Amino acid sequence: MSRDFDDTLSPKDVFGNDASQSVFSGKNNAENGEDFIVVDGKRYVREKTPVDISQVPDPEVMREIKGPPRQISPLVFLWLLCTDTVPIIFGWFFACFGMIFVCVVTANINWQEFSPFARWEKSGTAVLISSESTNLSMNDAKIYKHTLEKIDATGQKHTGECFSSTDMSPRVGEEMEVECLKGTETYRIPGTSLGKMGSIRTSFLILIFVLIFPIVGMCFLLSQIRKGVRNWWLIKYGEVAKGLVTDVSPTGTRINEQPVMQVTYEYYVRGEKFLGTMASMNIDRLTDGKCEVLFVNTEKPKNIFVLDFFPKGIRVEEGTGVIKVHSFLTFLNIMFKSLIWLVFCGIFLLELAFCFGLWKFPSL
């Protein structure tokens, strides 16, 4: 196998002027023959030494990894789903906060008007009993609720409500022409609507607009779920390989004032060399040795998961090879993040049930 250069990075504490650099440099710098970047007061130096990757000893943990398939604790799977806390909270916030507006809109839409089979036909006259303003307005115009009373041919009374932006209170007590929804006893004054949001076209456009926010939130969440499931698959069924760090570059993203870095690994799968990347804030652990243990998808070799991406509380159990949680603090961390998932999920489901009329807010 050919000899390649190992660009392994080793962290060094920086003193003097370098220590004040809290923002990583966008490109590598040269100083005294060293190639390095500065990240929040630490200097990561590329040590250019030719190395044959096949001659690098296997990390001890590789002897403990069994399979595939491998045994993975359900808690580890939860950790994989919940590890990126900020995108998850951002996604749930957008989804749940956006659903509040969806609930308001759907509560003020009469879905009978949305039916493609809805047909209105003239139905004589009805008495306007009242015309009152509501708490809604459209384009700075108040929405009024009009209450009608109609007596059919058999002498039976029917009442109905319709909405418009016109104040008809001066005409209360008068008989007005009405139209009836075919096949029902639903009446309205021509030009009005059964829902507070106005015409079908207006209601539909408003509904589409407010749906943007929960859709964006769910896209964030689905991307995190997809990422977690993909990493779980890699750990359970992926091929184990040794990876050498060849590059560390900034992604331009900062979380809690910490820069997110992209680490590039060089590794071999079935004798062919590949480069794979993984982003992390904790690059000390991801670049702390001559080689890292990777789980690789042999069908898509650029898809990798680095074993050291796990926190210290998750490790491979000696003898059995089961990947499980070994720290009580890590267990609490997983439970707390899972609780966030459950709370937001419960709120979202209640909002969804309200939109479909399956649940109503309890009266105070």
C-alpha cells in the first residue's frame, strides 16, 4: 500500500498574543515551519510526517467491537436522535409556535365551504336577528357576525351565522335574501361567508401562509431524525476502519459561542482510499490520536461515524462489545433531552388534534 502523509492535528495551548484569539482563522498559517490554525485560544498544528496507514497499530477499542450487526443500547439510540439540542429545540419551537397560528386559522374556517361539491342556491328570505362585531379584522376592516332566522314551509325555525366586513346592524329585523348550501339547512346572505376568515380563496391563502412555520420546523426535526437513524445504522451495520485526520476547517457556524469545525479523515475501504468528514464542536477528542475508529457504509463509503464522537459516558463494553451508556450523568443528559422531545411532541399533537376538531381547549 502506498505511503501517504499523516496530517494529524495535535492541540497545543497558546500563550501570549495567540491566547486572545477567540475566533478561529479562516485559513491555515505558517509559523516557524509549522502549519496551524487557531481555534478559541488553542493552536492545532499539522505535523507533516510520512506514514503508512497500514502500519499504524489498531486502536485497542477495535478489538472489542463485534459484528456487524452490533448490539446498541436503546439509550444510545436516543442519544443519537437528541444529540444536536439546538436544531431540535429550534425545530420544535417553529413547529409548535407555528401551529398556534394554524389552530387560530382553522378554528375560524368553515370547512363546508372548502368542499368541491359545495353548491349554493337561492332560498327565499330570512330575518336578520343581529349584526355584531367580532374580535377579528381583515385589512384593518372589522369582521361582523350576522345571525339569521328562517322559517321553512313546515313552519320550523332555522338559525344560521355568516360573516362579512359590512356592518348590517341598521338592517336588523329586516327580511333579507339568503342562499342555502345544497343538501343542508345552512343559510347565508349572498356575498358573506360561513367562516370568519372570509372567502374560500382568502382562507386558503392565510392557511397556506401560517403552515409555512410548522413545515419549516418539521423539516428541521426530520433532518435530525434522519441523521440519527443514519448514524445508528452506521454503528450497527457499518464496517470498522482506521481513519487519519487530514484536515480541520471551520464551518462558519457557532453554537453557544463555540465554533463548529469540520474534520476530514482519510481511510481505506476494501483497499480503496476515501476521504470522509464529520462536524463537531469537540474536536479535541476527534483529533486526539494518530488514528480514529470509524464506522463506514461500504455502499456509500463517504458516510462515516467517528467512535470518539460519543461522549465519554458511552463506550464499548469489554468482552460483550455492546455499545452502551456507562455514566449516570450521560444517562441524565439523555433523559433530559428525551423529555424535551416528549413535551414538545405532546404540545404538537394537542395542537394537531385541535385543528382536526378532535380536542378543544378546556373552558376556564
